[in-house]
Amino acid sequence: MIDALNLKSSTMSFAIPTCQQAVLRPRRLSALTVSWRAGGAIRLLLLVASLCLGLGGCANPAAAPPNSAQLPGKSYTIGLYPMAAYDQNVDHWIAPAGSDYDQPFLSAEEQRAHFKALYARYFGVGANAPSPWNPVYVDANVYRQAGRDIAALQRQRIAWFDNRGKTGGRIGYGGNFHPHTPDWIDAIARNMDLGQFERTPSYTPARRAIATGNLLVRELPTLDPSFYDPHLAGEGYPFDNLQISAIHPGTPLYVLGSSLDGAWRYVQTPDVQGWVRSEDVSRVNDAFIDTWRHLTRQTLGVVIEASVPVRDNQAVFRFDAPAGTLLPVRAPAVSGSFDVWLPVRDAEGQAVIRSAQLSDTQIAPMPLSATPRHLAMLLKTLIGRPYGWGNSGLYNDCSSELQSIFVTFGVWLPRHSSNQMSAGPMVDLSDATPAQRLDYLVHHGKPMRTLIYIGGHVMLYLGNITRDQQLVPLVYQDVWGLRPADNSRRAVIGGSVILPLLAGIPEDPALASLAATPIFQLSIIGAPVAGVAVPSDDDANPAS
């Protein structure tokens, strides 16, 4: 096992935020917390400053690292982070021979409490259960302003992606590197039918639905990307500003609106709100919901491989189930596999239930015991996969990677990296020096359940290792890359990795350390804590 100190963690407590209290990315203009970003490169108030900084880098570019590529006519360079010296073999860091390999880092009582809260968020019916299928929640929270806030958010999104009157770094570009035209945004706006959100501002049973495939959640009803100037450091691919998140098959939904062409639905999920393609949004009625809730109460399963192709028992392919997908299961007579219940869309757009079989290496009853063995199993299937901003390509970014891991243990984490600080008692080390932060983490961090938030990016503390005769923290993260202090280039990692958290990067000293960011906060997952504060979001970190 990792050489990790196990000292007492902080017992500070703050208020657990509701969805409506969550802090949005700087570019969000609405108080409605329905579209959360998961990691870092969008600016609003800091955009002009970052543009000036980028232009300064153009005048005096930093020395390009190895494997760098320079964009034509610009001095901004994109290189690869020097990973050769960093072992990515999970067993070398979470040793199977360790005495605590099967010792839980969350107690059974803690897991039960978290799982109860997670279940309520997806399928609950109580007054405080934030499920999209719960009429009390929909009326009291989603429609708390009779749809006016939802309509206002749509107008703000349209204004944000409208290039008229904008210059420089605020202009949005398509995948063809051309600025989006007025005709482009006007056509999208007409298709949204903004008045619909205030016409029926109350719970309607016919609007309940379930995802019968993977859904990409978008800011606006379009698959077109919108990038800022790719010559600006940290902009362009993969940071499609229209991409919010992804919805796994089997996720309960509430349909708040539809596009005029019928191709899109505006939905509430257990995590976010946004536009999704309509073909995998299937209606559900009382009979379906009663049966589905009954099956999930018996045994709820979670996918434990990175992505599992699911075919029903008639050999019909239904969907790929990413890690963290929740589906009801039943142990069949054949050892080593499970019967799995699937939501399937029929010809009328209604969800029906079909069955499939998956192996016990693909899906497991939840919550799985939170042991180093099981964490290592999950890391082995996820490590090295590409970074997916807002789940683009159905890959994970920093916060969705942690969601995929901890849901297996019955722990629901918010979609946004800053809101994940509500997972447990939070300690703010933003005023400490990098050396003090690292020392605190080494001596007070709880291995495998301490989240580290640095402003727009979140990491998981695994424990300590010895490096140059000193104890240093080891972290797991899904990250795009690092940047120098002058923000002139990117050293791209582009995926999930295990790295030591150091005060400096020895292979490239110009890169800014993740331990030296303006924001540095820890949250230690334990029993659900009432009163956990949500830190303000910030993009001032080099992990973008």
C-alpha cells in the first residue's frame, strides 16, 4: 500500500448546498444552477485579462517544450507533458500485498447513509428527495419561479453565444474556425420556443421520462461546437463551450420543454439541466415507474468497466454503458453473471423494460465496499482514457471521473468540481504557501477519500509516497494539461493519470504547480455532512 499517514481529519462543517445555491462557472449569467462545468477553461470576467496575458506571451513566447506544435502565424505552442518518469501501474501505488488492501476507507454505516441519499436523488418520492420523478421536488424547486428563471436562462445563453457586438476573445468559433454568424444563433433561438417554459410551469406526469441511451447535455439545442479563439492558451479544442455533461442510460428525467423541430428536449436530471437529443428520451408512466423503483429497491447495480456494450436477451444492441451507469440487477442461476434490467424505447417513444446479462466484471451490486482493492479495480479500467470536457465523446473530465468512481461506493458527487467540496468537511488552505499545503495534505489528508479543489479542477488524494527522501502526496486526476505562469502554452496530459503533487515540475520548471494555485481546498468524504459550504468557483489554475 501507499506509505500514507492516517491522522485525524478536520471536523469543520458547513451547509450542504441545494442545486439552486450552486455557484456557476464565471461565464454563467444566471442564478439558475442547471448547467455545471467540470473543469477548466471558460472565462467571463477574467477573459480580457487572459487575452492580454496571451498576447503578452505572443510577444515573448516561453521556450517550447519537447514535442510541441506551433500554430501558423501565432506563438502559442501546444506540447505534451513529460510523463515518461511517472509510473501509471496502479498496482505499484495501491499494492495488492498491502495489509489494508481489503480494509474499507469508508465505513459500512457511512456508505449506507450516502447510498440512501443517492437513491433519493434518482428515485426518491419523499418531500426532500431531489428526483426528477418526484412531483414535490419538481414543483417546489424546478418550477420555483413558475418557469421564468428557466426562460431567462435560455435568453442569457442565446446572448452569450451571439457574436454580435463582440470582439477578440469573446467571439465564438465553429469547428471550421469561422466565427458563428447571426443566422446561426437566430435559427437556434427560433427553434427553442422560449415561451413554452412559462406556459406549463407545474409538474405534469406526462413529462416524466428515462434515458434509453447516452445523451450529451448541451447549452443550446445544437450539436455544433462553439470554441473561443484556438490561438489563445487554453481555448479551442477540446473546450466546446456548448457542452455541459452526459446522461447515462437508465437515468430518470423530467422534460421541461422541446424544440420546435422535435429533435431536442430540455430536461432536468439528478445532476444538471440542459438540451439533449430526443431520440433517447423515452416517456414513462406510473406502471413503468412503479416497476422500475421496485427493481432498483431490490438490487441496484453499477457498471464497473469504462464502457460496456449492452445487448438484450434477444441479442439486440441497446447502448454502451459507461462506468457509473445505474441499472437494476438480479443474480441468475449462472455464477459469474447478473440479469440486468434495461429501459428500452418502443415505437411510440414509450419506455419498456427488457433484460440482458452482464458479467460480474462488468456490473456489481451497489454500494461496492469502499476498499483499496475496489478503488484500484476502478482506476485500472479508467486510467489513461482520454479527457472529455463536459463528457464530450462520452469521456470524463475531472469531476465526472470522480463521480464515476464514487458512485460505485454509493456516494453521489455533484457534477461541478467546486460543488464537490460539499462531499464532506471542507478545509480551505488557499492562504497557505504551497509547502504548507503539501505538508498539511501529507499529515492530515485521508487517503482515497480526500478531494482537492484548486479552482475549476478537482483531484483525488491517494496517499503519500517517498520522493527524494521526502513524503509527498500522490493524486489521481483527469486533466487536460498544465500551463506556465505567463499562460503562453499548454503541456497536454489529456487524460486520467496518477502523479505526485509537487511544489514544482522538475522536467519543466516553467510550468505552474497545481499546489500553487490561488484556490486550494480539501474535502474529506465521510458520513454525509449537513452544513457544507460551496466554495466560489475560479478558473485561476494551471490545469486547463
